[in-house]
Amino acid sequence: MSRRIPRTAFDRLRTPRTIHGFLKGASLCALIAGLLAPLSPAVAAGADRDGPPAATAAADDHCGGQCSDILPPGQNGNATLAQILLNQAFGTQPAHAEDQLGPYANLATGHPSLTGDTIDSFFNDASFGVPADQVASTVRPAGRTDVTIVRDKKTGVPHITGTTRYGTEFGAGYAAAQDRLWLMDLFRHVGRGELTSFAGGAPANQGLEQQFWRSAPYTEAELQAQIDSAAAKAGARGAQALADVEAYIAGVNAYIDASDKARNFPGEYVLTGHKDAITNAGTIEHFEPADLVALASVIGALFGSGGGGEVNNALSLLAAQQKYGVTEGTRVWESFRQRDDPEAVLTVQDGSFPYLTPPADPQGRALPDAGSVTAEPLVYDRTGSAAAQTAATGLSSARRGMSNALVVSGEHTASGHPVAVFGPQTGYFAPQLLMLQELQGPGLSARGASFAGLSMYVELGRGQDYAWSATTSGQDIIDTYAVELCQDDVHYLYRGTCVPMEKVERKNAWTPTVADGTAAGSYTMRVWRTKYGPVEYRATVGGKKVAYTSLRSSFLHEADSIIGFQMLNDPDHVKGPEGFRSAVQHINYTFNWFYADAERTAYYNSGDNPVRADGVDADFPVWARPAQEWRNWDPAVNTAAYTPASAHPQSTGQDYYVSWNNKVARDYSTASWGDGSVHRGNLLDDRVRALVDRGGVTRAALVQAMAEAGLTDLRAEDVLPDLLKVIDTAPVTDSATEAAVDRLRAWLTAGGKRTVTSAGSKTYAHADAVRIMDAWWPLLVKAEFAPGLGTELYTALTANLPVDESPSAAHGPTGAHAGSAFQYGWWSHVDKDLRAVLGEPVDGPLARAYCGGGDRAACRDALLTTLKEAAAKTPAQVYPGDDSCAAGDQWCADAIIHRTLGGIKHGPIAWQNRPTYQQVVEFTSHR
């Protein structure tokens, strides 16, 4: 079942990106409006200005000027109606809307000559405070005397300093609304499944709200109860968290009132019909605590909920058993699954952390009868323009991988202090999902990034003498249960009693607006919930009618992580690795957490990992019966026994850490497929290991390693050598094929990178080799495996793990123009199979040889046949074009394009496979 969020999910979002035709008749009005309202909301709504700009008082800062960060496209994510119209008509940008995009993009060509002195040409100085000559504005929000918001000239980042805790959090909420009010409003409606009613009924909006609400169909009472529960069970810290939320929301609402009065609120409210540009009629609804839980449910679903896919696993296992028999079919399936591949790159290099080890004798499996699985409908009662739309469904278990980290201990650096380059790969949106800020107040001292609307604390960033970041880990906290139906299709057996399912509905209706001209329509989203989670599929098991449900350990606990983030911002709590670990242990989402200060480095894997019943194989659906339930599970509040902190992968002082969503540790299983011998994590591990072996690692050298890995084609660096070895076992006699081999070999010799000939050229060096590889890979994988596996099993396995995810592979899990690439693909399978055919040693081999049926000559023929076919494909065939790119434009097909979530658009930048928000840190001293 679909547990990933495809990159196309946000591409579906259709807010004011369709108003260009309207602008042709509005340009003059825009210019007039620009004279009347020339300031951005971030400036204009801050009417309570505090006289001449003044420097912020820098908090205790141990960075010594060695902390940097970057978050494109820019800090300012709000724009007035006039600014939106000017942008759409002429491409002009509001202040600080894209001033971090250029430096971020330039690293792709600038990294080879990078030095410590030039790092801040590509990153921001992330020191605490603002020098007096760099202060752009100073605001006391709502006239308060206990907080100031100072913005710097270069980036417009808010530096919030409070003398009281309430004032500090009030300022955080006010600044968040200044920079991201529209985005915050958008996402509270996405989280509630109300996007179409708020932003319009475009099919894209329908698909987005359906995708998220299906996994978190909460009632209003449940949203509020989650934040109350998180606060109640955390004692004094919980009470403080609740007070922080209330102060933060008060700040958000104060900005809403101020911008409404000043009439400089985000222009999207006018374009979507919520405000009138002439009379100012209409309302921007105030925020409340439940809105933050709705926001958190979206972010958690995107980045921190590993697991799922059990139904799809069952389908491919059954296909394997159908072809080979139960025993051999299971062996074949497990060899492709690679649950604990001994050749996989690891983040924690020592020790063993067993989690979800496959049982020798699985108990309680509930595999579906052949052909019986159907997806559960979500949408009912369509009217008007909704009548022709259908909800997108899928069975893929692949998840969007994102984020990377490179951390080197002081033992191997030039300064003797640890160096870290890390950050989350959260996609590219306009405005960005994350926002930068500095928070200084009682119990708070941090600078970094937070998700818009959840920025009462810095979520990823730096404190006074330490920094932290995260990558998605993907361990399985979601299970699929088969509930046996009774009486009818909406009753099921719960511990021997026939009980009704709970019906949760969301009714949405829309009418045309300037932003979205979709004709009027409506529909109802309906989810049937059980004690074991929402229903996602129907099937029969052994002839019995069942509903497959999805139970997630973080369901009903979207707000629980607030305590961990509060601790990370508290300098009195985090004084070293021990305080760091105790903080992130309170985060219930599935993340890898990294830490660095001036002396030590550390790692910890977070998440509420439920303790499964003995004999349960969490890779497959199990019967919804007491014997298969999570240990100590309480369905009323969805709590259970969780694996203890000591069982989670963790480490202190390892020579180096790398993570690019690769395998975490030995014996620690994750839900995603693809943690094998070839993974994009290898691109980091190989480079960082070489740096550590040489010694004297610097910030610049570690940034270069990250940047080089982020421009490298994984297939070229780690699989092309295998392919050429097979081909080179005999001379290539066909001239066209020989030319293709020569181009690929030259590209490999040059490093196998997807880089331009020169800055701004928009033409790849080795363009033909890149084109050939992009065309060849899907052809060669199919030719290598489909004949041996058979069509049915091959197709089933490609549903578990897509074949390819190159930057231009719009069909892959992340879609086109997403930046993130080479996370999911059959790289390991090709690598292991070819090495087996070549007679080379393979640790953890596939169950049998596939290429050419194991015959080297036949394998070579298959590779050469598909290579010749690929080489003959034109650029227009390989890169067919889309709404942003002409057919055949290779550079554009790879390019990163910020998906518009509001009215401001940005141009494309060259492909890089790197974090969206990124820190470069090296603390020079410690408290």
C-alpha cells in the first residue's frame, strides 16, 4: 500500500499559479496597487517599530564564526496582491523571496575551489545576533515590551529576543505569520482534509487532500485532545509546552489582525476569494492549538512515519511462491527484499541492534486470496466538476527518502573540533515548507529551521555550543491488520465481538475563484475506522471477507514530539551528547538524529517502535486478534509497549557518520526496500572515509564531499563498472554500440557526474553518455530480470521497488524536478547479479543468477542489445518534456523547480542532490 508521498503530491497543489491570463488585464492595477502598498507583509505589518535599527544582543555563542546555513529560495514567503501580480507579469521578486536561491544554486559549479573563507559565499553566516550595521528592521510585535524581532539586511531572517518566555513565543508566532501565513493556513486545511473548500476544487487539490486525510482522519475533538495529552503526560515541561503553544498562537493571531487592519495580508487570500481587494471584506480565520496538530500530521506523514506496504509485500511474495513454490519462492523474495544485507552501507558502524528480525516460523499471517485485493474507496457523492474525478491510489511501499548528514569527529579534523555538514532534504517549494529563525529567551537559545506553523521551537539547527540535524530513518512503525468482517461490510470482529466501524467524514464544496477556475462541485471523503486503524483495502483471506487496516504508532500522537524539540532548544538541558539523546528520545517520529559540539559527536535513532507479538512478521498483514496485537496495546489511546531507548541504534564519538536514508545499523530492519550493496549513501561514505583516512578534515573539504556526491550519478559510479566488466569480456563489433561504450567509459573516467560544461551553460559535459544511461537503465533492468522472474513476478517486484530514480525520472517515487534522486532503484540487484555472473564473490547474493540465465555470454548479449537500443533514442525520446521543459532539454529535465504553493514563482536551478536546508558547523569552544 502507498506509504510514500509521491513528489507529485505537492505538484498537485493548485493555489494561485493559474492566474496568468487574468494578469494581462491587471498589470496597470498592479502597478497602482504597488504604489499604495509597496512593503511586504513582513515589514508593513510591523507598525510598532522601535525607532532606529539596533543590534541584537548576541547570546553565548561558541561558533566562532564557523556556523553557516542556507534555505532556498528565501525567508519571505508572504506577498501582497500587488507583489504577486508583479511577479506573475514581470518576474519581479519581493524582498528576501529568493535571495538564498542564487548562493544555493552556485555551489554546484563553485564547490571545486571552495575554501574556508568562501563558504559564506554559498551559505549564510549562522552566528547568533545581528551586527549593528546589518540590522534592517526592529519590531516590537503588537507593541509588546518583552520581545523584539530584528531582521538582518542580507536575508531578512527574524532574530527573536524576549525577556519573558511568553513574549519570546509570541514573537515566534508573529514572525512565522509575517513570513508564512498563507502557507500555514494552507496546511492546516490540508491536514483537516479541507483544502478544496479553502483553495479551490482543481483535481490537484482534490488529490492532495485525499492523500493526507486518508492517513490521519481526525475529528476536531481528537486534534485538540492530542495536544492536551502531550502536555498532560510530560509534567512541568508539558505545561510549559502548552503555554508556549498558546503564546505562539497569540502571536500568529496578532499578526493576522495587524495585517488585516493594514490591508497588506498575503494576496492569495484575495485571489482565492477569502478577502475583497477593494472593500477588505472577508475574514482570515484565527489559529487555534488544534491547527498545529493538523499541521503536524501532514509533516509527520511526509517525513517521519516509516512503515506500511504490507499488502504489496504480500502480493509480491504470493507471486514468487506461485512461480517457484513456497520454499524457493520465499527465498527468492527475501533475496530481493534485502532486509539485512551484509553489503549495505551503515550509519552506525559497530554493534548490532536487532529490530523486526524475520521469525523462523511466522504466526498469524493474513495473506490475501489471489485477485481479491481492492483499494478502499475514499470519495463519495461527487457533484458538479468533481463528478469526473477519481482518487489516486497505489500499492507501492517505497517512501520518499530525504536528507543527508556528514559528521566527522575532532580526531580527524584540522582544528581538532568536530565538523558537520547536514540537513533535511524536504523538497523545493515556494514558499519553502521550512523557515529560518533565531530564538533567544528564558529557556530558549537556538537558530535554525522549523516547519512553518510549528516554529515555537527551532526543529533543526544550532544552540549555543552544539548543533543537531536529522534524516529520515524509515524503520517500521506501521502495521497492517486483517479484521474479519461480520454482519456486513462495516462491522468487524474485535476480540471476539462483532462491533461497528466508526465513520469519519469530511464534506467539501467549492466554487470558481481567480486563482482556481474549476467549476463548482463537491464531494464527501469517508474513512471507516477500526480499533486497528483506518480501512485501506478489502480482500478475502482463506475465503473470509476482511478489511485491511493501517495502525501507526504515532496515530493520535502527532503532538507528542513537542517535548523533544523543546529540550533541544534549552541550553540548560543540552550540554553534551547525553542531553541530546534524552531530548530526541522524546520524538516519536522515525528519524536519524546527529549531534556535534566542539568536542564530541553523537547519533540516535528516534521513533516509537512498537513491540510486536512473538512470531509476527511485520512485513506482512496479520490477523487482528489478541495474539498478534502489539504488546500492552491500548486501543482507546493507541499506546503500546515500545522498544527501550537502549535498543535503538545509537553511538557516540564514531570516527565519522554518514546518512542518506541508508541502512541504519546491523540487524535493524527498515520498511523501505533497497538497502543493499549499492545505495546513494555509498556516495557519501566513500568520500568521507577517504577524507578521514587522509586526516585534517575541514569544513570546506566536507562541503566539497557532499557537493560532489550530490552531482554524481549513482548508477555511473557504482554499477557502470560492473556493466563494463561484462561487456569487456569480448570485443564489441557493432560500431554504434562501440561508440556508446566509449562515451560511457569516458564519462565514468571523468567521475560519472551530471554537471554542466561551465556555469550557466545549461549543457551537460558528457551529455550523450548521460542520455544513454538514462535510456539504458530501465531497458537493461528489464532485460536482465524479466525473463527469469516472469512478467507477473517482475511487475510485482517493481511495485515494491521502482526500477529507477534518476533526476529526470518523473515516473519514480519523487517525481520530476525534485532534486532528490537515486534513493530507490534496482542498483543493488543489478550489481549483485552481474558480480555473480562474473564469478566474483557476493555477500548476501540473490537467490539465483538472472542476467542471461547466469550465462555470461547471454548476459553480455542482453546488455549490448539494450545498450544499442538506448543509444539510438533521441534526446526528445529520453526527455519528452513537460509543463516546464521542452522535449529534448536534458538540463531542464533534471533541473530543480520550486513548486508554487502561493502566488510567487521562481526560475529553475541546476540539479543538485542535497539537503534543502543545510548547516555547516564547527564549534570552536564549549561551555
